[in-house]
Amino acid sequence: MRKFAVVGFPVKHSFSPAYFEDKFRKEAIADASYSAIEVADISDIKQVVKTHNLAGFNVTIPHKQTILPFLDSMSEAAKVIGAVNTVTVRDGKLHGDNTDYIGFRKSIRSLLRGGFQSALIFGTGGSSAAVKYALNQLGVLYSSVSRGKDGDYSYLDLDEETLRENSLLINTTPLGMSPKLDECVNIPYEFLTKRHLCIDLIYTPAETLFLQKASGQGARVKNGLEMLQIQADEAWKIWNS
């Protein structure tokens, strides 16, 4: 039996175990299992792999970047992005990949036909880095927005002109994720219009407060479920390559 898992802290709300178990059932894959493993200290990851006899695992919040020093190798994309969400175990060695950028790129490509030339990315973590990599591939310019000093803008900088110039808005922060449903990025929503496309990488709930406020202004919205499904399938391809 090949064992796979998602590793993070916390992981009780992760969609991955149910998705993979359903995938295994539909595709009659009888030699694989998938579970959720909470790991508070990522420096323990090699012992976790050994204890659970993992053949591969996904990495989620907050370890997508902090896991890097504990990997034996990485794909070129993962090196450029600086974050890993998929790890393959071979002969005790850990090889890191990033499939988040593939999931994001494929999930929004058809929505960009209206000609979105510039984007604002809320957050500066590992998911944000994957989004930037995908936007580079799609030829979309971007700026990052952060509460700290890591962004091109702070949230206080955002005004009507900035939102008019950037019609693609992408939330990569955990604000609004279950169970904290009453949170969202602090932007001037009154300046959003039907020209805007708002993407939230969160998938639980299906419509975050960010998306609710955006759609209330006429903007098109999309959550992160399709991205998660695609990145999971891409991880499965890597584990079986």
C-alpha cells in the first residue's frame, strides 16, 4: 500500500483527503491511501515521513516555504517560486515540486479573455509566489499588497485609481477561511465594478466575504476549488511519474 498525505498545521479543514479517497474510488486505485497529518514543527518532517511510511505528500499552510531547508532537491519551478506544495519520497530523499501555479494558471486562463493586463495580489506568502509565477506565464503584470513592508502597496494605499488600473484582484491570504468567515482583505470595495475579476484561493466557504462584497459591486468572482483540484491531480501525476 502506497501512503500519501497532506502535511500542515492545522489540516483538519483540508479538502485533500476526501478528494484523493474519492479519486481512488472512482479510478479503482486499490494500492494507495491518503490522510491528513498535523505537523507543528516542519523540522520533524523526515521523521514524520519515516513514521508514516509516506511515498509522497502535499504541503499546506504554514509550511510551503519553511520546508525548503529540509528538502534534498527541488524542481526548477519550485526553486524560482520559493515554495513547495508537493513532495515525492524516493529512497528516503525528499524532492519538492510546486503544482499550485499550474492549478492557478489552468483555472483562470479562460477567464482572462476579456483582456486583463494588470493584477493586485493580496498577501506575500507561498501561495502568492505561485500566483506570480503563473501570471508571468500568462503575460499579466502584477503588484503585491501587504500589511507589512513586503508588498508594492499597503492596503492603505489602495484607492479608486489603483483599482481602476488593476482589474484582476487575487486574494492569497487566509482571511475569510472557515471558521473565521467574517474576515476579508481591507480594500475600498465601493470602487469595484463589473470590469473586475476577483479570485480567492480559499475554497471553504465557497463564497468568502471578499467574494461576496466583490460580487455585490458587480464584479465576476471565482473561488479556489478548481485550482485545488487541478494541483492535486498534477501532484498525483508527479508521484506516479
